[in-house]
Amino acid sequence: MADFADRWGFAQDKFWLRGERPAESVEWSEEFQRWHVYGYAEVNEALSNNDGYSADSGKLFGLDEETLKFFDGDLAQMTGPEHANVRKQVSHAFSPRFIEHLESRVYDLSNEYADKLIHLQKFNLLSDFVDHVAGIVFSELLGIPADDRTMFKLVDQNMDQQAQMTQVEAEDGEGYFDKLTKPLQPLREMLGVHVDERTKNPKDDLISLLSQVKKLDGSLMTRDQIINFIIGILGAGHLATPLLIGNTMLCLESFPDQAEKVKADRTLVPGLLEESMRYLTPGAASYRATIADVELGGKQIPKDSLLRVYLGAANRDPLQFPEPDLFDVTRSPNAHLGFGRGSHYCVGGQMVRVETRIVFEVLMDRFPKLRVDPDIAPQFFNSPDFTGVRSGGLYVRVD
Ligand code: HEM
């Protein structure tokens, strides 16, 4: 509700965090020249109906050919049988065996970082703790040395744009490429070295797996496509994990009765995280392109239109969630859209759920008095496409 959003200082454009709801579930935006989709049923339809809508929205962003090359290979932008084919092969990286290993690895790492912080009265929950744990397990998933994770931070800028990513056109004349793609060059070069090495000597990791993925025509993914794939999951995926943990801390702080419930009964931790995904959805919006004339929310939308689907607003739709502005860790059912829906549903969903559950269990065990530092306001990423605490932007006290 407004109290929650104002207390922490969330940006005004995240209207759903203040309990506000647009009059219509789908509306045309003259300013942005695209459709805005807010309702749960309508967002669900746009994400699930592959005959009417496509995730390949990049071509409608008004980007030039040169920039579009940097999306080639990004699973989230692939469509049709090739998307299903690549996705099926990539999913093997998130096998039950990997998830089981992840559970014990996150437990050990979380305790290792807790040991380093246990003597302090306050610390930065993200830069001193979560970024290390999440960064190390992500490096291990990829199969790169943990120290190389410092480069992941270059992707943070995408989340720090005040403009939505479709609209990045800076006042100083710099466009999408200069603002978002060029600065990633050192990261691309670092990843390229590992892709070359793993193509020659495959091991048991995601980069090796990607270097062996067979496209439908029998060819392998190119070096650039593999790099684009990894950058795709880094931006939308890995860096959203600390957002979820930071956001959940704000929820626990704002709703002490719910915090008490979870502390008293750890089996409620998964419910806490699902409700945090719904209430303070980290990936606030995604995009779709219509590939046929469609009707959505009573509006006729022509083929080749761009849609911004508001996952965060849909997760507060009263037609789907009774009392949507109430934070309730026991909410059931809680079919939120925080990880998307349909054929592009988050590949890393299971990984995030395990990782964040263990982190919270260890935090609660090791720091029973953990709370947001009342003297240092949290800092948020600027992007309207993401909702959450920025890297290094959340101090906690443990005394
Ligand atoms: C809290 C953390 C995360 C959030 C909030 C999140 C959210 C999402 C959402 C909303 C989508 C669907 C986008 C759409 O349909 O347009 C998505 C897709 C995806 N996510 Fe995640 N994600 C998270 C973590 C991860 C992680 C850790 C990984 C990988 C290690 C990952 C990999 C992917 C991939 C590859 C896709 C595209 C799937 C496809 O197009 O088939 N995500 N994610």
C-alpha cells in the first residue's frame, strides 16, 4: 500500500506498489506508442498465447541491425520450434542433481560469509553477503573462476536506466548501443575466452553445455550467440536474485507479524518468498510483439504492435488475488507471474527458489535479530523494468 511504498521511497511510476489500479486492464499509450497490459488475465494471455504474441519484441524497439545482433542467441527473445529446441537442451543444466548440489553449496557459502560478518553490528546485506553467495554459485553454474564475477556488475547499468529499456535514447544523443551494449565489451571478452576454452575442452557446466547445443538445422550456436545467451541470463536472471532477497527483507521489516510467523515456523520460508515475488515483483515488466490481429481486454490490437506487460501490476490484480495489497506469507493459491508464464517461463525459477530459501534460513539462524538499518535508507535501481534494492543498497543491523 501507499504506506509501504512511501516508507521506502519507491519511484512513483511503480503505481501498483501504492495500491493504485488503472481504469482499464489494457490501454494504448500515445506517449510510448505501445500497448500497456496491466490485468492478470490479460498478461497471462499475452505470455501464454504463442499464436497471437511473440517474445521477439526486439525488432519493434526501433533498434538498428547492429544492435539487434546482440540479442541473437538470447533465449528470452527466441521463438517457435527453435526456442523449444534450445530451451529443452539448456534445461539439463538445471537438473535435479544440480539443484541438490546447489542446496548444499549455498548452505556452505552462506555460513562462510555469515562467519565473516558475525562480529559486526551492521553490514551491507547485498555487497557483503548476498552478492558473493549468488555470484559464486552463478560462476560455478557457468563454469568460470569465481573471481571473474566482478565483471557481472557491468550489467547493473541496464537496471539503472531511468528510461525503460525499450526507450533508451539519452539526452546527450547516445542511443541503446552506446548506453547499454558498448560498456559490456570487457564482460563479452572475458566470457569469450571461457567459451573458446570450453568448446575445446568441455566440462560439466553451462558454458560447455551451450557450446554443444544443436540447433534444428544441426549447426552449433555461434560464439556470439553463446555470449548473448549468458548476458541474457545474467541481466534478467542472476542479478534479480539479490533483488528478491533485498525486497524480502523490506517486506519482513514492514510486516512484523508476518516476520514473527516465519521465524516461528521455518516451513513458511517458501511461502514468504512467493509472496515477496508477488507483492514486490523484481522483474516489473516484460515485452511482447503481436504476430496477428488480436483482441485483449476488449481492445482490438493490430499485428506488429509492441506490448509492455506489467507483471508487477498483474500480481496486484484483485480479480486474481483477494486483498492484493495485503502481504500474507500463507497466501494460497499464489499463482503470481513473477517468473512469467507459458513457454518462456523462467528457466532459473527452481534455482532461485532453492538459493533464496537457504539464504533466508541461514540468515535467520545466524542473525536472529536481523533488521533493516533504520538510519540508512535503502537505494533502488532506477529502471522502471525492475523493482528492487540496488547492489550495495541495503544495510542491516544484527544487534
Ligand atoms: C529472482 C530472480 C529471477 C526473476 C525475478 C526472474 C524472472 C523471469 C521472468 C519474469 C521471465 C519471463 C520473461 C518473459 O516471459 O518475458 C524469466 C525468464 C528467464 N529466466 Fe529468469 N528470473 C530470475 C532468475 C533467473 C536465473 C537465476 C536464471 C538462470 C540462471 C534465469 C534464467 C531465465 C531464462 C533463460 C529465461 C528465458 C526463458 C525462455 O525464454 O524460455 N532467471 N525470468
